[in-house]
Amino acid sequence: MRKLLPIITSHQGSGGRSAMTCRFRCGDACFHEVPNTSDNEYVGDVIAGALSRRSMMRAAAVVTVATAAGGAVIAGPAAPQATAAAQKPSSQKSKTGARGLRFTPVAPNTTDAVTIPDGYAQNVVIRWGEPILRGAPAFDADKQTAKAQAGQFGYNNDFLSLLPLHREHGRQVLVANHEYTDEILMFKGYDPEKPTREQVEIAWAAHGLSVVVVEEEQKSGKLAAVSRHQLNRRLTATSEFRLSGPAAGSALVRTKADPKGVTVLGTLNNCSGGTTPWGTTLHGEENFNQYFANAEKVTDPTAAARLKRYGVIGAASERKWERYDDRFDLAKEPNEANRFGWVVELDPYDPESTPRKRTALGRFKHEAAQPRLTDDGRPVVYMGDDEKFDYFYKFVSSKRFDKGRSRAAHQHNLTLLDEGTLYVAKLTGDSPAAEIDGTGKLPADGEFDGSGTWIPLATAGPGGKAVSHVDGMTAEEVYVFTRLAGDKVGATKMDRPEDIEPSPHTGKVYVALTNNSDRGKAGKAGADEANPRNLNKHGQILELTERRNRADATTFGWSLFLVAGDPNDPATYFAGFPKDKVSPISCPDNVSFDPHGNLWISTDGAQLGAHDGLFGVATKGDRRGELKQFLTMPKGAETCGPIVQDRRVIVAVQHPGEIDGASVEKPASVWPDGPGKLVRPSVVSVWRKDGCDIGV
């Protein structure tokens, strides 16, 4: 019996992340009471049970890439970058595998570098603080100002989108989310109990979105930022955004500063997102709850219950922003929190445009929003709510996409996400409840798949008019308190549904479920056919097939595609592919597709004793389930925003060095610029040294 890879034990319940990351990214969400206290069914164990059943039927001896190489590599001296030569079983280039995945996988390691396969090269495209607007100064860690940061690339890059720039050969438009700030790693001598106004205003400016033109080097996959380009733009926590759709103007989103309920300052905690067929980008506001103070002073029981369902609790906030702006004090502005938690649509080609928060897509902790078109050209957006035991959704527009390039067509397409129907998913098993005992034991029918229904929540029509499909809730309440609507209609509880992406090749939809270590605990949701295995530390990926492969269908089939963890563990599954030929993976987060139809998975909080990474997996053919690790992150970092093109892979290296006890004075990482330099979140491009396409 081979030994399993070591499980990370620090900060239990957080998915393997450091306490510092949990503190600044999501306000320690995993350590507070789970907001969903409904008695709806829970899905994690349905998938886990399916995994266990198929594993029992097909699994044989299991050997992982890591154990074949002698276990996880322990890093020596830190280096800004590395290739796989020291981590992989051999330096021979892989000549087999699914097209797009023909590289020798990087083995699990703890090197303080972006480690890539042998034969590949990399460069840092842009770092936190690099100037992108006219007049912005070069970054100086000792002379940071809010004015400077508002013209510089923001902090903690997450989602990335790369769009064409047709009139400028060799250039593209990069759009990046900036999820959150970690002031301890940004400022020398930072006192979390006494942040200064300047530090707070710098943090406001470091949040939000960046638009920056990048230029490619023709002989390689290298990208370089073009500073001060006319399309370059920064949106921050104080920029103007507009609410649009059915909840715009509602009494639920009005404040003293905005009595009409249509103008919002800022966007917060932007996690992943999506790119539309009409050339805009979508940005999900995720853990917005942590920025608001004094929820405990809200005395109205209905308002207090709504705040609690969204995880808005307690007295002072972590960053103490309420000391410098009353809108972050719920005792003074009880509706301000309702103005966050939306999907933001940005037009990166129009630097004068005002981004819109699309209320028809519902309000929750949006991880991402990726569109697909129906057969008649209407966009459908799939979305996950990143919280333990919460739900996943889709929005089906009632208006058709106009393929024209005229200004009129563009203006029409900018209205597509304001009208349509919002749905939540309910999954159903096909075995008697008595056969599900919480151990993952195989049901009598030996099946591991099921069916599902999209339950309508509300429909938005022209002029902001909307109809609720949820008894006891108005349409405005459904859109502003979408979680409560999902509770009422019996949506299926999931294991932190994060990124959800439809395949542009097959139409199948892939749902990344990162983990949920609370499943089956006392007082928490127990096992059902969707949730037969307790304590899910590693997560899984669900494959969803709409009925007749129609994006606007109201029913679907689902099956287990991948259940993460150490391949030596019989409770892991890789779409039936031999487990001695796959890389170990834990905590899938963001997903993307390459030109060949392979699914690429970035991880967040891997619990197998190694750093997070980026993995490619075949989704079709006789190599379906073949999973290979392409790169790993530096110390403390998370893999975000993967883009996989023919000739390059682009990733966002988020929160490098974010390890408990670290600070500016005592850095835990030297990435990306080496010793003596401030650790800086950055975007990295990777390409083949011989100039050929990735993985072919």
C-alpha cells in the first residue's frame, strides 16, 4: 500500500490557505457560522459517492507522478522562476498525451518560484504598482500614495481576459480583476488596529479592475505591458458604477448619498469573471461582506437576518474603512452592502464608459460569470456562489446577440444582461435514500450520475419590470437577496461552487467545487445521493449536460468528471483514466479551455503538501481524464485567471508570500524580483522555447 501525500494541516477548515489569506481575502468565512441554515439537499456527497462507486468498480494499483518521482520536492534556495528539471521524473519531453497536453508534467513541489515544464520559458508581464496611466509614477514601496496607485496596476490580480486589438498588430487588451488587499504585505509597520487614512485610500485604489494593452514578442510568447496607452484604465473602490436591470432604483439599494439607488462607488473583491461574445468582460463581486462594519447594531430582525445570510456580521471590519467613509458602517448606511455582490460588465474598448452592475443576474458571492449562446443567439450566463453549502445559477437572456459591428449593434448588446430569467440548480439522485449511509457505499444500481432541474427565480422584462417566481418574495427581493430565494425553492447545497465554464467545443458545462470540510459535521447537512462522503477537503468538478445540449433547457444531466485528491486514495476519480498516469490535484478553483477543448484548472488551497498550480485535463476521446500539472506557484500564492492560447499560457500569481507571520519586514517569499525587493502579485506569461504551440 503506497503512502498518501501529506495533508496540509495549518488553519484547518480553510482549504489549506494560511490564516493571513483567510483573514484578508474573505474575512475568515470558513471559521464563521455557515450562512446557509436551510434544510435544502446538499450535493457534495452525491459527487463523492459517485466517485467512490466508480473507483470501487475500476480502480487498481495507484501510483502518482509525485510518488514516482520520490514524493513532493522540498525547495532549496528560493528563485524567481524555475523549470521542471529538478521536479519531474526525467527531462525527456513527453511525446504522448492528448493534443495540447503533450508536455512532461511538473511534479508537486514547494519551490518559491513559478515552476514550468522543461522546454518552456516565462516572463512577468506586469506587477502590482507598475504605472499604466499617463502621469502615474514608477512604483516605490516607500512612497506609495493613493493618487499614484489609482494610475498603477492594482493588487492581487485574479481573473484575466485577453481581447484582440485589431488595428494594432501584435497587441491585445488585458483586463484584470484585483480581488483584495493585504495591507500587512503592502506597508512597512502596518498596524491593523490603527490604519492611516493614506493606507486606507491606497487600498481603495488597489482594489477594482485594470485595463492595460500588452504587446507580444513575435519570436516567443513573451508579453509586455504598454504603459500609458489610450485604452489603459483603472477602476477602483471609489470609481463610479451604475446599477442596471430590475433592482436598479429599488428602495433596497438606496442610500443617503444615492437616494435614487442607481449610482454606486466602487467594486469590491472581484474574483473570477468571463468574456462575452460582444467584447465586454464580466467581473464577479465575491466576499464583499467583510468590508462592512457594525452589522451587530442593525436591530431590524428582517434586515439582520438578510445580512447574516450573506455573512455580514460583527462590529469593526478588518480594514477599518468605516473610520474614513460612513458608507462602510451599516449602522449609518444599512443598504450599502446591498450594492455589492453583483456581476459587473465592463466595456474595455471604451475608456469613458461607466461599468454596469447587472442586477438581473442576482446578488450573491459571485465567483465567475461565463456566457454561452442559445441556438437562437441569446446569451446564457453560468454562475457559482462561493460559500459552503450554497448554490449555482444560470441566467437566460430574452434578447438575441447582434453579430454586427455597428455602434447600434454594440449598444444593443450592452442591454442583453438586463432582461431574462434567473434560475437556480436542483440536483436529484436516482437511488433510494436508505442506500445512502454517508460512507460513499455503492448503491444497488451502481450509478454515479443523476438529473437536475433549473428552478426559475425571477424574470426581468423591459424597463426594469420584473416578475418573481418565488412565493413570499417580490422580484426586487429575489434579485437583492438571491440566496434567500434559493433557500425557499429548495436548491441543492454544493461544495463551494466557484468557476463555472461551458465548453466552447461541446457545450458541456464544468462546475469547479473547491472543497467543504464541514459536510456531515454535527448540525450540518448530512449525506444524500448527491453527498455520500463526509469531510470533503479536496473538491471535485461536476460535468453538466443540458437537455438536448440546449443552453436554455430547464433540465439537465450531471455526472462526476473529476474528484480531486491524492490518486493513491481510492476516493479519487479522474473520469476513468488510469490513476498511475495523472498528477495529484487538490481544491479546483478557476477553469478555462484551450483551443483543443482541454479543461485547464487552477487550484486554491491545495492540501497535499505542495504549492498550488495549473493543470490541464482532456475532456473527450480515449484520453479523457488524463490530467497533467503544467506549473506551480511561489510560496503562499494562489493560481488565478488562467488563459490558454495556442502559443502561450497566462496566469495571475495572487498573494505570493501570504504566509502566517510574514510582513514587509519579514517576507516569506522573494518572488518575483529576488531578495530585498517587495513581494508583488503579478501576471506571468509562459511559452515554448522552440516557438511551437503549447502541448503539441
